Amino acid sequence: MKRRTVCCGASALEVTLAVLLVAMTAACVTLALLLVNEKAEKDKGPEPTAPPSPDLTTSSNSTPSLNTSYLIGVGRADCTGPPADVPLMGYANPEQTAAGIHTRLYSRAFIMDDGKKRVAFVTADIGMVSQRLRLEVLQALKVKYGDLYRQDNVVLSGTHTHCGLAGYFQYTLFMITSKGYINESITPLVNGIVQSIDIAHNSMKPGRIYRSRGVLNNSNLNRSPQSYLNNPEDERLRYEGNTDKQVVVLKFTDQEGRGVGMLSWFAVHAVSMNYTNRMVSSDNMGYASYLMEQDKNPGELPGQGAFVAGFSSSNLGDVSPNTRGPYCVNTGLRCDYLNSSCPVGGTKMCQSFGPGHDMFSSTSIIAVNIYSKAKELYDNAVDEVTGPIHSAHQWVNMTDVPVQINQTHTARTCKPALGYSFGAGTTDGGGDLNFTQGAVEGDPFWDGIRDALLGKPSNETQECHHPKPILINTGEMKWPVPWHPEIVDVQIITVGSVAVVAVPGEMTTMAGRRLRAAVRQELNDSEVVIAGLSNVYTHYITTYEEYQVQRYEGASTIYGPHTLAAYLQKYRELARAIAQDRVPELPAGPEPPFFEGLFSLLFPAPVDKAPVNSRFGDVLQQVCPIYRPGDVVSVTFVAGNPRHSGDIRNTTFVQVELYNNKSGSWKVVHNDASWETRFHWLKGSKQQSNSTIEWHIPLSAPSGSYRIRHFGHYKERKVLQTVIRPYEGTSDVFKVAASFYYQ
């Protein structure tokens, strides 16, 4: 019995220990699984949430509560490409190639989720979103997120800077002036846009949205008033002026009311930086973002800080920031009113200027105006946006859309074509040949050249585009790939009472007004904003009446005189489907092509060579010993080709550093993204080049000791292979003081 008792006692102890061991093991496994799941959830980011129920509290970070309308995420990422050799996109001038940085380019993403549906809006500092860029971004998002971000709930919009890099198109016309399809150009755009969405996705938290609108004067000018006046008088009388002056702002806050971001729309071309500029620049809209972000992220360098401010394009087709208007630069006299040309020099001499004394001051003035109004509206925004989120999207073959003109007549859109006045350019940047705006008849000389080189347009296409005399018959040209897109995105996203209409081109003032009115009618008086240059680029969209005048905008309305009518029909259908909750019934439409084997005329950059007895990074022109606020510091270095620096996102070619006497260390106060710096790259002979860095000392700069540093890479040949190596250079230390008698 004793042995048995002992044995029973031993068994009980063993069982107890075994149970404890199993329990502890289970607890450890459970804890490990929880940690793994928590990490996975953090990496994955919040998924679309379930509808909020009455007992939800504000403690959850993944589901909106009764007191917080939406999950909100904002993100910003550098999308700057190589600032050398690549043509700039906008003025269609192959000679205007990048040669430095004025300001960096950023993609800014805003994600909104109501618990059932999610939308993402991206505004990027680029000329326009091309179809190829959108397709590649959507492909990358699908790999990372599956079906969470799709063509129907993601809008990609460009600010329309004319000083971003080209080379990200897949249609022949755009590739001709861009040295083809350039991987070096499109890769940082795709990566930057996706990264901005990643950051927004991973920062999502409950918050609120407020809207505000106001009027901004003295910041835009209609550059084709002749066309605008051809619209019906009774329609024109319903509006004040021939440009839209309204600024619309969405304010994003967290649960406690702290601002996290802002989106704004205003109609103006980003062409304050003119066609003589060769530095990469975000122009007026990008600088407005810069100013707002610097204001909300004090002490941070550009592109850093949590607050994100997006300034998006709108119906800017006939709207210029050059508010002093056009005049003949060779005589100082006003240009011819009807065709915007000069007696001597033609359209090239007719240029618009202002409001500043040069393009930098003009950029600053317009940007400060836009920023100041947006900040005012942001600070006073109290109209909260509430309600469900929706998105609707279709692909449309815009070359053959039937249009109901009235009860008895129909018409159709056309195969794409560009008219004679396209060759004339605009008063923001005229063409080099003897074309003038307002041409409604062809010319036998140019017709002969067109027919010999490009082929004669068919009678059907000529009749369809009447009264446009066709200069380039892009719709019937397919080699090596089609010259213009046929399949176009139409898309609307709604967030509560705000509707964002993503337009694949540049709508004129009146065209945009008609579109907003049409969508507003279907969506019960929502706040309707137009996001221009979105998803795919199709040049301009004028009214039927403006098209008849055939100025640049009408000649560039590529699908013919009924283009706007077709878009009005399509966007009405999308808005009606949203209003009636019938979006799933919309046909997707024909998918756009994704062309392979696109050509590139940008060849690899050659090896770099330094002058005799010099090394890369050596100073060729040194700084002065002392400067005052308002002066310009300039220093020149032996440099390599910036293309050899590869992916330059989130790096810098320039640092301005201030010495801290207490810590004995240098602090970076500006980089190449700063408005105050300018990085010029000059390609010289014998494969030598140099970089000149300017620092325009702000009046607020503290007195002290400064230096300028330059970073880059050079390519050298080693036997049978080339090697890329980094270099850096540093200027002498110089002082900034209010007086030259600084001690």
C-alpha cells in the first residue's frame, strides 16, 4: 500500500507537471502566434472595415466610430528622376533636356475608407498621368495588395508642371519628342507613386474630413478669350469671368482634430517656369504644396514631416498663370488678338509673362497666392464631409462614341487627329514654324509635306473633324505603335457630398463648368471638383463652340468637335450609377493595351572625365568669404553625369550646412529640394562636366558660418568594364551676416 501510495503520489505529480508544461507550451505558442499576427497586420495595413455598429467606441484604430466618419491615410514620396539628358515634358521641345534641379518632384496620396469602400487619390508633380504610367502603378499595387487598390478606386492626377521628366508614354506621338520610352524616367515615377500609397496605407487611422471653398483673384488668365466668347452669351452671363476662380479644399484631421493633410483644387496651368528652363521643377502648384507643408511641418526639410498637402490640377485647359498677358517680345507691342502672333517673328515672339519680373518670381507669386488662399480655407473649414464612399470607372473607346445632339440628330466622336493650330503652340510657349492659332483652312505646302511623310487623312476623318484642318492624322497612324490612345478611362469617386471627376486631359473653363453642372445634377448638388490630367492623357477638351474657332485648344481636342458631349454622356452615366447604387451593373469596357518592345533614343551616359590635375568634387569656382541675407552664393564643382547616381529618390545632390558653435557640428538647413537652392549641371566637351550650386540666401537666414556640399557619382572605365563611384565636394566655409563688418 505504501509503495502504491508513493506510486500514486508520483503519478499525480508527473501529471500535474505535464499539464503545467502543456499549458505553458500552449501559452507560449499562443503568444507567439499573436505576435506574428500583430506584425502581419502592421505590415499589411488596415483592410476595408466593417460597417460601424452603435456600440463602437473611438478606441479602435481599424474601424471608424460613430464620432469619426472615415479611416484616413496620407503619404508623400519623392518621385524625381535623373535630372540630366532626359527631355522635360510639357513644351514638346526635344532640346529642352534636364540639366539640374530647381525643386524636387513628389507624389502625394490620400486614402479614405468608410468601413465598406475605399478610394485613393494621388496628385503627383508631373506633367500628366500617362496610360502606361497608370497601368504600371496598378500592376505594382496588385502585386502588393491584391484587389484592394484597383482601376475603379484609384485616381492618379498630375499637377501639370512642364518641368518634370518625359519618357513615360507608350504612344508614338509622345515618344517622338521624349526620346522614346525611358526606363530611367518611368521607374522613379512608378516607385514614388506606389511608395506614397504605401505610406498612406500604413498611416490610416480614424479621422474627419472638412470642406471649404473660396475665391482667388489675380492668379489666372484666359489665354484664348476669342474661343471663350464663342460660347452662348446666356451661358457666359451665368458666370463671373472667363476663368474659374474658386479654390476647393478638403481638410483631413485625426480624431482629436489635429490636421494630417489637405487636398486643394484650382484651375491654372503650371507654366510659370517657361520653356527656357532646364531644371527639374514642380512649378507653381508644387511650390504651393511646399509652402503648406513647410508651414505645417516646422523645422523639417522639404519632403519630410507627417503633414501632406496636395494641390491638384483642375479645368485649366485655357488658363494661364502669366497674368500680364501676351505681347511681342521683340517690339513690346500687343500681339494680334485673333491669332496671337507678331508682325515680325510670328507666334514665337508672342509670349505671355508675369506677374513677376522673371519665371522664378512669377512662380513664387502665383504659388504664394494659391497657398495663402488654401491655408485660409483650411484654417476656417467647418463644413464636415459625411456619408458613404463610392467609385465608378469605365474604359471607353473614344474614337467612336455616338452622341445625341438633340431629339432628332446624332453624331459621333472621331479617330484622333491634331489640327494646324496645334503647331502654333500657345502664348505660354509658341511653336517654331509659321503656324498661327485660329487656322480653319489647310495650306497646300504643309498638306503636301504631311501627305508625303505621314500619309493623307481619309475623307471620313477630315469630315469628322471639320472645321479642323488636320496637321497630324494620328488616329490612322499605327507604326511602330499607335500614335494616340483610343481606350480612355472615365472615373468618378465620391466621398460623402464631394465628387471628384477624374478627367483624362485638359478641359477648358466652360467645358469644365458644363461637366460639373452635369455631374452635380445627377448627384443631388454635391460639391463637384474636376481633377485634370488624370489616368491617361488625351490633350484638350473644348466645348463645341470653342472648337469652331480652332485655336490651340480646339486643334488639340483630338476626338473631334463632339468630344465634350461624349464625355458629358459618360460621366452622367457614372454619376447616375453612383446615385442609384447600380455601379456593379456598369460594363467595364475594352481594356487598354500594354505595348511591349517600345523604342528608346536615350543612350547610356558615357564615362566621365575630370580635368587634368583635378578630381571629381574639386571646387572650380570658390565661394566668397562673406554674404548678406538676400545675396546669392555660388560654387562650382568638377562633376559626373547625374544619371550615374541611379535612383536619386530620397537623396540629394546639394546640402547647405550651418555650423553649430555649441555642439561643434554641422546642421543641414537646405538640400536640393529646397526652394532656396538651384542645382545646375553643365555638360562640357571631352566628357567633362561641372555642377554649379546656388544658394539664394533667405532674408530670415541666421547669421553664422556655412558651407555647401555637393554629392554625385561618376563613371570610369576599368579595362573592359565600367565602374560607377561616388564622390563629394565641399566649399570653403563662409559667413552670413547682416553687415560686412561682421566680427
